[in-house]
Amino acid sequence: FHRELQVLTPPIQVSLLRVRRG
């Protein structure tokens, strides 16, 4: 679970950064 969360963390951060940029 922890590992999956770490793997899903990067994409989420990128999505948030993309939304912030938009």
C-alpha cells in the first residue's frame, strides 16, 4: 500500500502543478 501510494504521489503532484500552471 505504502509503495503504491509513493508511486501515485508523483503523478498527483504533477497534476496539481499542471492545474496551478493552467
